[in-house]
Amino acid sequence: MFIQSGEWVIILKAKLQVKDKIFKSLRFQIIVLLILVSSIPCLMVKATVLKRYEDKAIAWRTAEIQNQCTILANQLANSNYFNEPVSDVLDAEMTQLSNIYDGRVLIIDEDYRVVKDTFGIEDGKTILSPYVITCFAGKSTSNYNRDGRCLDITSPITVTSKDEVQVKGVILVSISTDVIAETVSELKNTADAIFGVMMLVIIVITSFIATQMVKPFGRLARKIEDATEGYTGTTVFENTYNETKNISEALNKMFSRMKTLDESRNEFVSNVSHELKTPLTSMKVLADSLLAQENVPVELYQEFMGDITEEIERENKIINDLLSLVKMDKTSADLNVKSENINDLVERILKRLRPIAALRNVEVIFESFRPVTAEVDEVKFSLAISNLVENAIKYNRENGSVNVSLNADHKYFYVKVADTGMGIPQESLEHIFERFYRVDKSHSREIGGTGLGLAIARGAVIMHRGAIKVHSEEGEGTTFTVRVPLNFIA
Ligand code: ADP
């Protein structure tokens, strides 16, 4: 059966996914790290100990043989061996030396000629090895050949005549280091076996440790999944590590924000339904009462139809305010920012609202401290200021006044809307910017309020990266201050 190219791609992708899953897992990385951290020192200790043992063993063996050579050299020098190279005693000693150390002893005379070889192979031959030459200069040498498993030691045979030391010959001892090599190899095998067992134990322990270490993260992930599936009110307490504690705290903040958002969304939906239903209910009551009566006089019809029109207007206003509010909820990317003359803009708003103020004999005064040009979205910013001025008129007393002032510094401009109205109770001040919040529901309704004006104003100001503040004294009046940057900060 042939595998199609598409299937290869799928298999390859699956393999890469499995690879990613393993190599990118924290558990795997902890296991690898712990294994490396524990095994590298073990390997280093093993290599160092073996090397030290080998060096020591060679040094001991060298010293031992050097000793034997010195004794033999003295005997050879005293027995005039080079002139009469026949001595059973010395030959026996040399044979013994070579037997003990599993080696070979060569005696070399001044002409680099071998006068005695315990193996009997090189007798009479000339040896010009650098070690022998160095030894003729009066220095003992030793050379360890690890690969060849042999140790060559030279020792000079000296005679002293008339205070002069003469090197008469050289003893060259060549021994096998098989025993040392085998001991090293045995030690290495034992160390490897111990290391293998240790690795197994380390892998088991590190796997267990790594599994325990990553467990808190798994629990956090499950909590987040729970919250994603909609278990609002979820709280996380994962205090195993400082890091998981910090993540838990951040998550709890996020969950509580999600919960608040969820609640405020539900509340908003139920408020919207309620607000939209109120004018409809009034209209239905008015229409039903007209239908229930026979021969209704025209005046009553006109009066009721007038009320119904008012309710329709109210419904319309709520819907318009809701649409404005939705627009203010969007990001500042939706702003159509242009450089505007703020003095003119405020003047235009006040011109539009003065007739409404006149109905209640409220005077609207504009005080500008300097000409201000700033980058704003004309429509949205105007909506904010009109809502504040409208409120200042609506919640004012008969013959009261509204004072609007405009000022600026090098960074911001300020619009102040101060009225001489009824004021806002202290406990309500923190709620007035909430959607549908009204201090006095029936009064606000009576004067055509929807409870959305300040929420819209605040949304518009925040979109301009500005701030809005309120100060109010009950019975004396209210002042709203809006601060907006002169240059729009994207
Ligand atoms: P509304 O459409 O009811 O005026 P707002 O969001 O504009 O809604 O205002 C919320 C509430 O804050 C109002 O119902 C009113 O009680 C209070 N309020 C707002 N502006 C003023 C003001 N200038 N003077 C007194 N009360 C005010």
C-alpha cells in the first residue's frame, strides 16, 4: 500500500506535534536539567578518580623500579661488569627483576651497544633511543606509553674516579603495565555499573519530582478552563510557589473583573428592557383607557394622544442615548479627531441650549479665559459638553444660572460647567456616572432624563484620554470639570 504525499504531510505534522509536546513541556525540561545536573559531576568525578589512580600507580611503579635500577647500577659499577660482562649473580638479579615486573632489562655500554638483554634478543645491537642518550648525560628517564601498555625506565651506571663522575652505561628496564591497565578498566566498569544504576534511580526520582513540580501549573490551567466554561465566581489559591501565587492573585483579579462585567452586563440588559418597557406600558394604558370608553370627548382624545406622543419621544430619546452610549464604548480608534476651535464649539452648544434654559428662566453664561484649539472628535466631545450643560439646566432652580468656563495650560484644556441647582447628595456622587443611575428617579423622568447622559459624557471624555470630576453641595449647586489633552494621545 502506497502512502500519498498528502498523508506524508499529515504524518510529519503529527510527529512534529508530538515532538513539540515532549520537548516544550516543562516537566521534560526539568527532568533533563536534573539529570544533567546530577550526572555531569558524577562523570567528572569518575574520570578524575580513574586518571588519578592511573597516574599514582605509574608513579609508584616508576619509583620502585628506579630504586631497583639504582641498586643494580651500583652493583654493576662495582663489579666492573663492562670489562667482564659475565656474572651469574648479576644475571640472576636481572632475570629476577624482569620476572617480578613482567619486563625486560637491557644493559647498554658507552658505545650504545647492548651488552645484556634478559630476553636475549638485542645482545650486541646498538640502541640510540633519545631516552638512552639523555640517560648518558646522567639523568634517569621514564616514559609511559599508555596505548602500548609499557613503561620504559632508564638509569645511568656511574663510576667516580678522581672526583669525576663518569657514566659507564645505562640500564634500560621496559615493563608491561597490563596490571595497571586492567585494574583501571575494572574500576571503570564498576564505576559505569554504579553510574548506570544511579542514572536509573535519578530518572525515577527526577520524573517524580518534575511531575510534582509542574502539578500546580496543571491545576491553574484547569481553573482557567473552568472559568472559560463559565464558572464565574471561580477563585484560585495556588500558593505552592511565589510565581503560582502571583498568577493566582492576577487570575482572581481577572475573575472578579469578569464577574463584575458579567453582572453589570446583566444589570444593563435588565435596565434597558425596563426603561424601554416603561414608555410602552404608559402608551398601552393610555390607549386601553381610550378604547375602554365609549363616546370619548375629542379633548380627552387630544390630551391622551399628546401624552402618547410624549412617551414616543421619550422612547426615542432612550434609544438615541443607548446608541450614543454604545458608540462611546468603542475604542479611541473610532474617533474622528481634528483640530477644533473649542471656544466656537462651546459657543455653538450654548447657543442651541439657551432657548431651553430660557423656558426655565435660567441664565447661561460663557466665560473664556483664552482662545483654545485642541484635537477632538467634534461630535463626541460636543455630546459630552451638551449633556453636562443640559443637566445643569434641567436640575437647576427657576431663575438660576449656569456658568460655563474654558481655560487651558500648556498640556490640557478645561471646561467647567457650574450650576446653581439642587446639587447631588454626597452618597450619590460615586454613582452618577453609572448607566441608568438617577438620584431621584421620578423627578428625572419627569424632566425627561434617561439616566444615560453622564455615562455618555464620561465615555466621550475618556475616549479623548481626558478626565471628568464633580463637586456638589446639596441645595447650592454642582460643578463638573472636564480636562482633555490639547493634543490627542492615540
Ligand atoms: P439623566 O438623564 O437622568 O439626567 P444623567 O446620567 O445625566 O441622567 O444624570 C444622572 C443623575 O445625576 C441624574 O438623574 C441626576 O439625579 C444627577 N445629576 C446629573 N447632573 C446633575 C446636576 N447638574 N445637578 C444635580 N443633579 C444632577
